Amino acid sequence: MAKKNKEKYALEMEAYKQKKDEEAAHIMKEEEEHLKLQKQEALQMLKKKEKTDNIIKVFFFLLFSFSFKP
């Protein structure tokens, strides 16, 4: 009887460990996807900032080039 209970316990523990491993793998995958999205968003923000900076540079170039002509 004790041997049977021990075998049943071992099987249940194995199933529990497998479930936990699968859950951990799923969580890791979700975290990787989240980081990927964050990187994409950061890159988009950087591109927008660079575009804005270039527009400002052109604006000031045009402003000063017309302002200082005699």
C-alpha cells in the first residue's frame, strides 16, 4: 500500500513539475514579447524625436538665413 501511494505521489509530483515548467516557459515567452514591443515603441519614439529635431533645425536655419540678410 505504501509503495502504491509513493508511486502515485511521484506521478503527481512529476505532473505538477511539468505544469510549473510549462507555466514558466509561457511567462518567459510573454516577457520576451513584451520586451520586443517595448523596443519597437522606443525605436518609434526615437525616430519621431529625430524627425522633430530635423524639422526644428530646418526651421531655425530658414529663420536665421532670412533674418540676417541685408
